[in-house]
Amino acid sequence: MCGIIAAATDRSVGKLLIKGLYKMEYRGYDSAGIAMHVEGDVAHLRTLGKVNLLEDKMKSEKPKGKVGIAHTRWATHGEPSEINAHPHQSNDRVFIVHNGIIENYLDLKNELTTQGYTFYSKTDSELIAHLLDHFLKTNDSLLKAMQSLKNKLEGAYAIAALDQKDPDNLVLARNRSPLVIGLGKKENFAASDPLALAELTKKFLIMEDGDVARISSNQVEIYDEQDKLTNREELSIDVNAEASSKGNFRHYMEKEIFEQPGAILNTLDGRIGGEDVLDNIFGEGSSDLLAKVKRVQIVACGTALHAGRVAANWFSAISGLPTQMDYASEYRYKNPYIDEDTLLIAISQSGETADTLAALRYAKEKDYLATLGICNTPTSSLAREADYLLLTNAGQEIGVASTKCFTTQLVALMLLTLALAKASGKNPRLRGRIIEALRTLPEKISDALKLKSDIVDFAPEIANKDNALFLGRGIFYPIAKEGALKLKEISYIHAEAYPAGELKHGPLALIDEEMPVVAIAPEYELAEKLASNLEEVKARGGALYVFGNAKEKLDLSTGRYISMPECDFLLTPILYSIPLQILSYEVALLRGTDIDQPRNLAKSVTVE
Ligand code: M6R
């Protein structure tokens, strides 16, 4: 999704802005641009494509300035093109970058067209520049113009703007789209993603909805929703600069897959003790709250929802609680069943996914017992708005395909399962067993990572196919879904997942020699039934790739069998995720796709 970086400094700003854009590349984008004050004028450069093209343009045009704004765009309104790239400008005076979506843009565009403004792009963002220009006719500063503008805009926005007639200041606005201010020495910054400022500062102010701010190299002023000068708490955030390097790995995704043992240790750190989960790990008073929960509602998107689907099995089996799950994008529109004993859980690595946030905000208005967030981004809207919170502490995830954030979400959800069971006095011995298994999980994950060379062996067989099926039963069905999602998003192979028992109700018609079938087959109560389902595939010539730990129970004269490390059954969904991630990665590598930034996708989906 789009990324904003802005800076008012005492030094040359161009390189700093470009560096910030590189750091936000992981979010996914199609074009980039910069506007900066240069000796009474504004340099305005935009390119379709990657940031390195913008950097080349900067090198050839050599603009010199100290105050500027920059942007990476992920197309929503209007195709990816230079003309649609940000910054947009009005009358060569006002330049803006914008994240989010302006919902009333057609009405505003019509008004502005009647007033004589010409629109060059197909974006909803350009009108922001024209409206600011319009308000500057009756206001003496860009700050005041921005305050007037916010009363006209409906929708989500993070905006950074500059006025050619005011070379020292930048003006910012935020509503439902993240924007932070970074504080430096004789320089101040703003960004939609703190990672963009990783090497510049550790001191941040988080803007709130309705805030408008003015920053220069030596001053920051923030005005609240009522336009009153206000203070926002200064936070110290150590945005790990290492996260922005791939180390010896070829892609961030590969690095993040191999970081999982450490990431899981971090999720567990300080949350378990003796034979149980510690009290109040979801925030003060959370243990008392959890004792009152009678049912659970989960909202999330994509991979995060798959984590929720696994957890629903745990909540039922270990905590004795029924769970309702919904795509966050659907939940609000289905008249959800709500009662005062229900805990609403929102899961999101970024904490900025627009649909998940909208679901959380909807839920907060309703009669739920409380809302609880599982999130990896401490500064995110979700982390700040949920009543209770568990941070997964996986470290920044850069690859668009979620890996370590998924497995740490599962660990966090297992901690929640145990906390719910503990709060109602259920299953003390089982809790002790799971705690023990969680302690050894990082080692088991390291063992599973060693399967890489086996997977590399057969990845070419899948890489030259157009389709793939993933099968799992019970608690492994969501893992099959996650495996299929991973494969399709980074290799562009069409992949679907089914509970294996469903095969004969339709999908079996698809099976022939061209259809690789990946099955998750650990030793458990459904293993024999799954074995029969795999026979149905074999009989029709489908190529089987089976991950399991009971080969003797399968008649696998054809196909591949990958022997998985042993692990407590209740944690096997976490373990079995690992080879599926490696498989997608290796297949995508062979197909030569853009693994960290797959086409059309974004890391943080901040539009509904
Ligand atoms: O930031 P979130 O966890 O809320 O993101 C949700 C989905 O957009 C995300 O999991 C997406 O499905 C990933 N690309 C999957 O790898």
C-alpha cells in the first residue's frame, strides 16, 4: 500500500527521502514521487515503477533542498502511471502526498471543476491539492487551509503537504490512516510507517484521527480535532534497522521463514511461567475479564484469519468455548450475533488493515464483553484501540507473504486459549503439557526448517504446473488453506484448499497427472480417513506430496513423502506451516516472480 515520508531538515533532504521510500518498498507500490523546496521553487519528480528509477531521475536532475515530501503509490483510483503518481500539485503552489481513500471525491471534484480547477490524474488524491489551493485564497497559511480541508473530506487519509510560498514548513493531517511524526535534532520527519524513519530517530509522536500538524526543522505543532493546540505523548520506538536488510538471504520472505524459531521465543518471552500461562498478559485486569467469556467472535483477513480458524479449534477443545469467525470485510454487513458475554478478537500483523479496523470499531460500538487485539505492530491503530492486546513481537515482517507473523499469531492464540482455560479452571494438566510443548517448539521449528533440501528437490515438479490442491482435515484444514494462499500469492499458481473429505463432492473432477496435491497427514484420529482420501487422488493419477509422521499408514508407492519432526499434536498446525512456506518460496523462486512484492498485492491493506 501507499507510503509517505516527509522531512524538514537542516541538511540536504533528497537522499533521506529516497532512503525512506526504499524502506517502504515492502508495502507494495507501482510508482513513486518527490516534491521538495528548491530556492523559491518546488522540484517535482515522479516515475512509474520502482524507487530506483526515481533515484536515477534525482541523480540526473540534482534538485537541492531541505524540506520535502515523498510517496510510493499503490493504485486504487486510476491505473499505475506517472500522471497518477504522487505528489499531486495545484497551480504549482500546493504539493501533496496522500494515503487512503476520499469517499466523497466525485462531489468534491465536480465542485472544484466548476471553480475552474483542471484535473490531470484519475486519482481521488489530486483534489486535495486543489482544495488546499482553494482554501489558501481565504486563509493565510497552509495549516489553516488544511484545517478547513478536513471539514470537507470524507474517508480515510494521511496527508503531507507543502506550500511553495512557505519554504520552511510542512503540514500534515490524519484520519483513519496511520501517520507518525519523528523528532530529530534540528530536523523533524513524518511517515506513514515508522520503518521509513528507522535510521533517523527513535522518538515518535503518533498523530490521532482529526489531528493536523505543522512541522519545520525546529518546531512541531499538533492541533486536535477541534483545532486546539495539543500535545501527543512522545514514544520511544526502536524500529529495528536490521529489519530493513536481507542479511545473507535472497529475499525478506526467506529470511523471515528462518527467523521463526527466534520470533516464537519472543512471543513466549515473559508470558509463560512454571506450568501455566502468566496472569494478565493481555493487559491489566485481563485475567478477570477472560473468566467472564462465554463465546468468542474472531475477525481478520487473509493469513490472520487462517490463524483464527486454527484457534477456533483450540478454543473449543481446550477452553470449552464456541467461536464464530468472519472475514473482517464481511462481518459488519451480516447483522452479527452479539451478546454481552462474547469476546471479540481482531487479529492483524500490521494492525492497520482497513477491514479489520472497521470491524473492531464497529464491535466497540456494540455490546461485546470486550475487544482483544493480536497484533505485531505496537504503534498501530489496532494496538491502540483494542481494549486488550497481545503483541506477537515477531519483529518487522517485510515480505508481503506473511510467515513469521502467522506462526507467532498462532502461538499468541494458543496463549489466549490457555489463558481462557485457566480463567475458568479448565484442563490444568493439559495446560501444563502444552506449556512444556511450547517451550520446545522453537527447536522443533528449527528441525522443520532443515527439510528445505528435500523440498528443493521436488519444487520443480510443482513449479511447472498451473494448479495445485492442498488437503487437510480438522485442525489442518486452515493450514492447508494457508499453504494454498502462500503458493498462489507468490508463485501465481492457482491453488485451492479443501478438507480432504470434500474431495469427492466436486474437486475430484479436477484430478489428473497435471494436478499436484499437497496433503497434511500427521498421525491423528483422522489419519486413516485422510489416507482413504489420498487413495482417491492416487487412483486418478494425481501427484501426491504428503507431509506427515506415519508413513507406514499410507500406501505411497507413488508420490513424495516428507517426514515431519514429532511434536505435541495440539501444536502441529504451527509446525506443519513451515514446510508449506518453504515450498511456496522455492516454487516462486523457480518461477522467477517478485517474491517479496508479488504483483497487485500490498503488505498493509489500508483501504476497504
Ligand atoms: O496485516 P494483516 O495481518 O491484517 O493482513 C491481513 C492480510 O492482508 C494478510 O494476511 C495477507 O493475506 C498476506 N499477504 C498473506 O500472506
